Amino acid sequence: MSENLIGYSDNQGNIVDTQSGGEGFVGEVIEYDNSDKALEIIRHSTAHLMAQAITQLYPNSQFFVGPVVEEGFYYDFRTSQKIGEEDLKKIENKMKELIKQKHPIEKYTITKEEALVKFAHDDLKLAVLSRIPDEEVSIYRQGEFEDLCRGPHVPALNFLHHFKLTRVAGAYLGGDEKAEMLTRIYGIAFATKEALKEYLFMIEEAKKRDHRKLGNELELFMFDEEAGAGLPFWMPKGARLRSKLEAILFKAHRKRGYEPVRGPEILKSDMWHTSGHFACYGENMYLTVIDEQEYGIKPMNCIGHIEIFKQSSKSYRDLPYKMFEYGVVHRHEKSGVLNGLLRVREFTQDDAHIFCTPQQIQEVVLEVVEFVDAVMKKFDFNYTMEISTKPEKAIGEDAVWELATEGLKNALTQNHLPYTIDEGGGAFYGPKIDVKITDALGRKWQCATIQVDFNLPERFDVEYVAQDNSRQRPVMIHRAILGSFERFIAILIEHYAGEFPFFIAPTQVIFVPIGEKNIDYANTLHTMLLDEDIDSEVLSKNESLNKRIRMAEKQRVPYVVVIGDEEEANGSVAVRDRRAKEQYNLTKEEFMVKLLQQLKEGRI
């Protein structure tokens, strides 16, 4: 570590010196590497550097907040001039000029009363002060720029070199849709040039893999604003991909003892009041009135499965009782958060509910974790698990929540499965395990979830007959492996960059007949594959052979098969294997055996 990347902090976490701790120093040495702690300090300091540059370029600017976030940092501010993506380079250059001036970054404190006087003519600063409960506030100053901040920061501007401003957005003041729209600029910063370079490469790669871009190029899905935002249309190739995923998962559920069910997509509002959805989730629901009776379109599948479970008497011998549904749900998402298939208003959950005794919680949770593990390994995902506890807006007694939360913790702890805690992140009816997967670019996505629920069985008077013939409440475990087909497919598109494994590829083989007389043989092979549930196309357009091969390659299919007179005479195929990057000849029988073997690789 070079000497100018070492600073020292006092016992309050404030950086005080770059060379030594000074007389009586009691703080810790801060090395500005790419560790989480160091990056938080670097990025917070870079946010202030950006704000200082904006102040010089746009002197009338006023600043709200500039926090560190998972993707770097941002600053919200007001300016009379419109700032666009094309202005980011100019701001970056000004930041580099300021770095050369090597301004020290200094902290001082004043009382909140003094701060109210100091910033009396700045309504954004007053808004920030209104959120600070302390009677003393800290201010960080660098050159002529200063702002309210808890810190800590690096000692001087010359500690900041490796940054990039990434985008401009709008942001409502304090996140309130009824408030003023401010300008927000996002950025990223690292301790080393190499780390920044690696990050920027990843961002460019992510743009190439963007599921919205590839979804359009590969003709998988579409959106139509005239039809409604956040409502995806699945085109033939996308529907084929989705149906393969559904079929693989259907078999996997049946092997594990789940029964398929299907509930209605609309229920009387009374049901949603009983469940607690109206009180805790009502603003996200779509409502309608039929014969003067209010109905709610389902945002979740739980109630339908409860009704099915209650339809006939169950005993302890029937538990755990597992049912699953590819349930279509609708949620009133705000326009600003819609994002391709990742965030939509209509989606399909691979939803399941397991009714069990309290004593069976651990074995059921572990069985679901095994199911999750099998699916994630099949698609080459690494994953971590997080237990989310009772949120502020919830139903049920604290004691019941504690029992459910301990059940999840014990299941993972006793089987040496690592997890972290997300305090207050649970569903409104129970704690949960969230599974976060890591894709090919190292990005984390939340997909699978396992939720333990004592509350809904109580609210809907769900019972089973225990061994002693008494009536007992079962525990209801909610779980989804993919989360939703829409979101998981979006992640798969980006994870594989459209180069899907054979067993889910929307088109698995494209036949390219060299001449018109070879089309019949190609069609015969196409039918032979279709009989085995293998999707293929015959590319027989009136184009040159090379152009048709290029068109086939652009679809990123696993196999492009060229058919000519020789292949037809020999009953063979000339294969271009895109995944192995090889070309070879096989008999049509050998090719079929190879394809069927690859289909089997999709089993879970």
C-alpha cells in the first residue's frame, strides 16, 4: 500500500492525519483499498468532490443529500440549468482540476440552532436539518465548498483519483412523488485504477447483455405502451423458452411430492381483508366491483391454496401437504420502477405452499433449500441466503414471529448453512429466507424465497386432526424457487448473454438447406426433432447460403446444421456447434442421440 493511501481516524471515525496519528493518537489506521469500509469513505468523499465541481460550473446550485449506495454514490441537487448525460464529462474534468489543488477536507461542528441560522436561505439544507435529531451537526469543508455530513471523509482531495460519473436521473425531494423533482447524478469510485477499469468493463458488458436489448434482438418478448406499461407480451420464441422452463420445473415439483393446483385470479375483497393484504398491501392491488360487490385481483396466490387445503379434512398423516401453481398475479407498481421483465405489473410466480406441523418446519425448509440448490446449480448460479425478520407493517403477535424466525434460523444453523440477517425485511405475515444469486458478471439478484407463516392459518381457521384427535393449526410455508418466470428469464438472458443452454433454448437447431432440392430433407429432420420436443427451424429464404448461415448465427442457437446433396444422400448432417465452437459431421441418428442426451441434462 503506497504511503499516500493511508490515513488515520480518531475514535469517532474522523480522518485526522495522512502521515501519523499525532500525539496521543487513539484511533485506527484506515487503508484506502477496495474493502467495503474504505470504499464507503472514498465514495462519500467523491460525492462531495462532485458537488464542489457542480457548484463551480453551476453557481446557483443547491444540494440536498449525497449518500453512498450499493452502486456507488449520488447527489440530489437543484439547479436552474438542465444537466444531461453529455455534461458528465465536463463535471468530471472539473473534479480532476480540483484534485490538483489538493484541498484538505476539514470537519467542524456547530449546534443545530446555529445551522438553522447559517442555512436559513437554503430550503434544501433546512429539509436535511429537519431530519437530523441531534442537537449538534457536523459540516465538512473543502476549499470554498461545504456541506452537512456525518462523514468520515478522506483527509484531502488528492486521495481521490479513480472515479466515473455514470448517469443523470430525476429524483423527487425526499422520495415524495408530490414534492419537487431534483436532479440526481450517480457515480462510482475505487481505490485503484485497475478496480475502476474492471468495473467499467463490467458495465459495458452489462449493456451488451441487457435483457431488454437481447429480448428485442432475439424476438423473445415485447412491450406496447398503448396496451399498458409493465405488461409483457411473449412472442413465439420467448414463449417456447418459457414453456421449456415451466416443463422442467413441473417435473421437478412432481418428483418432490408437490400437487399441481390452480386458484382464481380474482376474489371478493372480504377475503383480502381477512388475510391482511388489504391493510398491509392494499395500495398495490387492483380492485373492481361486480354486482355491487368489491373484488380484488390477486397480488399473491396464498388464499387460493388455503381454500383448496380446507376443502377436505386433513390429518397429521397428510402433512406436510405440498401444492404448487404457476400463478399469474397483478401488482400496482409505480411507473418509475418498471424495468423490462425485472419489474412488471403482471407476472407469474412459481408459487408453492406447504402445510406442515411446527415440528416439521426444519425438515421442510431444508428440503426447499435442496430444491433451490438443485435449480441454481443447473443454471450455474452461486447464491447466498438471508433471513428477513418482522417488518414495521406486519400482522400477528411478536411471540409467533419469534417462533417462526427461530424455526428458520435453526434449520440453517443446525445444518451448517451460512446466512445473514436483514432486520425488518420480512413479509407482512411472516419471516423469510431470501436467496440471492450471483450471475456471470458478479451481480446479485433476489429470486427464491421461503416464508414461514403462523398467521394466515389462524386468520382462515385452517386445521388438521392431530394424532390425539385434537384439532391443531398447521404452519404454512410459502415458497418460490425462481421468484417469477419473468424476472428469472430476464436474469437468465443477461447471465448467458442470450446463449442459453440447449435444454431451454427457444430454438435449439436451425437447418440451412444449401439448395431448394434439399428443403424436403431439412423439413423431414425438423419434424423428427419436433416429435421429441426439440424446437428447430428451416431457414430456406431466397438468400445466399452465407447470409442464411449468418442469420442463423445471430439467433445464438446451439446448433446450425447445413444440409446439401451429400448429407441428403448419406442420411447425415453437417453440424456447426456454437457452444463448443466446432464443426463436424454425424449421421442423423447420431445427431438425434446427442440432442436427446442434452435434453436430459435439463432434469432437476
